[in-house]
Amino acid sequence: MARHLVYSVAKTYLAVLCLRLELDLDAPLATWIDDPRLPRVTLRQLLNHTSGIPDYGPLPEYHQAVRETPSTPWSDEELLTRALARGADFEPGEGWAYSNTGYLLVRRIVEEAAPGGFAGALERELLGPLGLGDTSLALELHDLDDLVPAESALVGEEPADVRGRYHPAWVGHRTLASTAADQHRFWTALASGHLVDLERLTESVEIGFPAPGFERPSYGLGVMTDPGRADGLLIGHGGGGPGYAAACFALLRDGKGPLVAIELSGDERADVQAKALDALRGRATSG
């Protein structure tokens, strides 16, 4: 059992939970979170990154803090305050920009709306029914103890093992510790239409710039999509951060079962997305 952090792959789980919980995607954020600093955006705009809410990821002070105090994460409030100080990327619905801050808010919505919060909904709706026994929320330092060893130069002056050092709450939307086998099971179920309505999940906006391996790079509800491929609709997500890299993709094919490719690595620099997309391309070509 080789467990890794999957980082932003958890965004897909949050989006799936929003659909399974039957939350109103077009309801304003204020339905769940009353914060006058936040713009009038909808849950759908948070999920597809069209809210204009700025990302905390590009902040130099964020990366400096991870390096200097990796075991002491910023609170939700600090992440929000520092991100919002950047100013909106655009008016809601008027553009596309990846926002970890937006998914921090999605996580808070799920925690507000679901009995047992994110952890309870995750176990009840996905982990339990799918038998994902090697997947869990990474919420504390000790939740990394049984992961595969992974060194990173992002958590100190010198490369160091992230286990026991990097606090996963630096990821505002939270992340999962998981195995390739569990991810394969989840993405197969998702791509087979067993978890949510795939038409709703994959209703996408084009991101407006090129992405390696994509014909028409787009984003749905918590999933990267590529509706420009001739061999089917590509869905999936990548993730990366201190110590680990993940790529989980599925190719939806008319009249055939989905193809799924999972790549997890204990090397944060690994180009796992290229490997996963290449694997799908090869399998699709061979039938």
C-alpha cells in the first residue's frame, strides 16, 4: 500500500459531493457563508473557477511561510484575507482563473451543508460505498506518517522529508492521502456515471490558453476537461505540492467503457500528467 497526497485531485471529490448533496449550484455564496468581503458569486462559479476570487497560490509570502514554518499553517481567515487583498481577477462570470481560494470556500460550504461536514460527507457518500479503505482526509501532521517517503525543498532551507514536517492544512480546500488503486476505483466509478450526472459535471468553460496534452483545454465542475479530442471526452485532475504529484484522468468513449489512467509520485517534480495522458492516448489507439 503506497499512499501519497493527491493535492488538488481533492477538488473533484468536493465537486462530486456538491452534486450528490443536491446543493443549488446557482445559489449565491451568501446562502452558506456570510462575509461582506466576498463578491456575489454562485457555487457553480466557485466550482468552475469563474468567480474571479483571487488565488492565494501565487502569493510569495504564502510560499515563504510554508518554507519557514511548514508545521504551522495559516488559518482559513488568513488565507482568505491575504488572497482577497490581491483584488478580484475579474467580475464574476467574466473570465476564468484557477483559484484555490474558491475551493477553500467550496469546502466550507460542504462543511456547512452536510451532516458531519466534509469528512462525514466524504465517508458517507464516497469512501464507504466505493470501498476506498486506503483513502482519508489529511487534516493533521500525523496523517502523513504512513505515506511513502517524499523529500521537498519547499518545506525548509534544505530538502527534507515532508512527513512530520508539512501540515496538510496549508491546502485551503484540504486534500486526501490515497493509493493508485483507490483512485482508479473512484475515477472508474465517476467516469462510468455511477456517482453523478456526467453531463452536469462536465459542463465546461474553455480556460482561454493552451495546456500541454489538451486539444481544447476546458474546466467543468471540479474536473479538467478536453472536449476537443476525437477519441472521446477527457476528464480528470492533477495535483501537486510539497513531496508529491498526482494525475488522475479518464477518457469517456461512446459505446465503450471508460479508460482510466492514474499516476502518483513521491517526487513533486515528476510530470505525472504527461505520463497519464500518454497512457490514455496509447490505450485509446490500441482499442
